[in-house]
Amino acid sequence: MVLEVDGIQHYTRNGGTEPDSAKYAAAMAGDRALKFRGYEVFRFGHDELRDRDRAQPLLANFFATLLDRPTGSRVPQSAGG
């Protein structure tokens, strides 16, 4: 499982003033590579986690839901591939 906090600054250059399509493409290639290896990627937006009072129930619900899934879910047996 990979948790990622997504935000526009990850895909920009020059202090966040210009989009960087190469950074975005690299991130998407990494996302696909993880999925092909059997990992599930759960992304969170910056605004979801910026405020602690809003983030705590969101994450508590996320992990409760995640842990409540059937044990047959797609979870890799080893990180070695």
C-alpha cells in the first residue's frame, strides 16, 4: 500500500509557477509500476489533510475501511516483485 498526498506543487517548477509535465509523467509511470507489482495506491489531496480537525476523522475512516476489507484483497506477498 502506498499513501500519497497529492498537490500541484509536486508537478511544477520555478517555485510552483510553471507546470512540469515531465514530473507529472514520471509520477504517473511510478503509479503504474506500483500497480503492476500488485500495490494499491491511495491518494489524498493537500486540502484534505491541511487541517488536523478535518484530517483526523477522514484518516480514521480511511484506515477503518481499509482494515475492514476482505483478506483476499490485492496485497503483494513481497516487495521484491
